[in-house]
Amino acid sequence: MKILSIDTSCDDTSISIVSTPKKGCFTILSNIVSSQEKLHQEYGGVYPSLAKREHQKNLVPVLQKALKGAKLLSEVRGVKGAKLLLKFKKLSEILEREPELYKKLEKFLKKYKKPNIDAIAVTVGPGLEPCLWVGINFARALEHYWGIPVIQINHIEGHVLINFLNNDVKLPAIALIVSGGHTQIILVKKIGKYEIIGETRDDAAGECFDKTARILGLPYPGGPEIARMASDSNKTSTQVITMPRPMLHTKDYDLSFSGLKTAVLYDFKKRTKKQKGSKAYKIAMAKEIQQSIIDVLIKKTLKATRDHGAKTVILGGGVSANKELKRQFKKNIKKQLPKVQFLAPIPKLSTDNAVMIAITALLNKNNKKGVKAIKAQGNLRI
């Protein structure tokens, strides 16, 4: 079975093709991601309307690259007729709000044959609704023209199930999904059966990274910049700064990062202009920001693992690409819970990608099919 998957939940346009040649084994035939990171840098964050326009520009070129990479792209020869005109009329209705996307897709479909795929999986939420709608309407258009069914996918479930990619995952598991928009601790009872047992009460961890980086005058996205500077701390800085670990000792699994952001702001404001601009101060603060976030994430996740008798700890989301976070998770699990399995995706599958959407479609047979009731759900829960 081959799945073509689409993710436009935020500012990355991603299309992937994944196959299952053997039961329980997945092969990534292609995985194309068009990043908008540089475009949004000057704003210090993602602008939904701008991201939406970029998805409209990028989807067809990304689709072409994905099909070519999977060796599923071949040209049409002399296809004409009334049926074709009716198909394009319907396509123009589906993409009424995306005229630029329609023009590019019409040209593409007239040139290339229907690929040998069995289904189209698309993210319906959570995410930025203007961006989600572009991907959804694109999937609807392909479904209509090619006659291939659409499967609706939860983006957060994708971040969980990417860890099942050719891994024998022992359940129940505790999944920590940590990104710019989400920080959740999820009890994974089985595929398709989840319970959110803890989450941030304010800022997500990735959001805290971005906002504190902005305070320090570091470029967007802040997470990688904080991590880069923190890794230099032992080499170039002996300065020590102490920041709070919000909700570290509460008995629940909830988290909070707004207090850390505020503490960084207050510390920054009380510094002299010379201190604020010094590399030593920024490095020391970056190290402490990162460690504060890591300490809270590890303690809460391991507490949940013990309390629920979980056999596996799973990391997912963009912040899971942080090397120090993964290193310290491995170290603490080995020391405190040596029988517990630890899984985290490789960096390119930690950030938003369409591979995880395909894997979710292939693993969770209960995902909704069909386009009649499909809609963007910005606040969709797992």
C-alpha cells in the first residue's frame, strides 16, 4: 500500500510518499519539505496569512518533487474530452479561494498521469487554520481528479506515531509532545487510544524558547539558537545564572513556562547595556533557559511513566530535535528507569513533516475517511 501524505499545519509545506511492502515495515519513498523559516525570520514568528500564501505557491512543486522522488511521475499523452472539462470545473470550485494554486494544479494534472497510490492522507488539525485549509482543499482536489480516497489525520498523533516507524514499541507508553505550539504529556494505551494527562497551562516549551531568545536579541527560530549558544557555555563562559523551574514539584503532570519567560525578561531589564550585549551573558542565560526547560520536562515525564507503569517513553515535536534534551532523557531513564524503552525521531522527522502523517494513516485504521465532512480544526485534540 502506498500513501501520499500532505502537511500544511504551520509554515512548512510537506508531502511524502510511504509504502508498506511488508506487514509492519515502512519504506519512505520520498519526503519533501519546503521551509518558510527565512521568510518569517524578520517578523520573529509565523504570520498565518503569509504562510497560507506560501503553501499555495509551494504545494504543486513539492508534489511534483515527491512523486518524482518516489518514481511515480509519468506524463499524460493526448488526454482530452468533456469529462476532463467537467473535472476541472469542479476543481476550480474546490480551489475557489486558492486561484493561484488552481492554476498550478491544472497545469500539473494536464501534464502528468494519476500516480499509483492507494490513498491521500492530510492533516486536518491542530494547527493554523488558514494553513490547514490550503492542504485540505488541495487533498480534496486530488481526491476528485484522481478518484483516490482521503484520510483525515491528527497532527499530534503523527508526532506520537512517527516513533513507530520500524520500531517495536512496547505499550503502554508515555509520549511527550513538545513544540512551538504544544507541550503535552500523553498516555498511549494503544494505537488510536490516547489520554492527555498533562499539558502546559500557558506557553509551550518551544514558544518559551522563541520568546526568551527574542528578549536576548537572538534570531528566530529561538530554540536552535538557544541550543547552539548553550552548547558553547563550557568553552567560553564561566558566568552562572539561576532561573526558576516552574511547577517542578507539583503532584500533577501539568507544566508552565510563562514564569520562566518573565524571569528572563526581568533579569535582562536589570542588566546594564554592556552586560545585555555581552556574549558571556547571552551564553550563560541560554544555558540556564535550556536547562530549566529540560529539568521540568524530564521530571514530569518520568513521574508520569512511573505512575502509569509505562514501558516506553516517546518524544515528539520540533523541540525533540534538541540534542541536549535527548541526551539527558537517555541518561535519566537509564539511571532511574532502566527497563523503560526510550524513543525519539531523527531530527528531520522531529519537526513538522508529512512522513508522520502517512505513518499515522497506515497504523491507525480508525482515522476518518472521505472528504464530505472534512474541515480544518485549529484546536483539534488527540
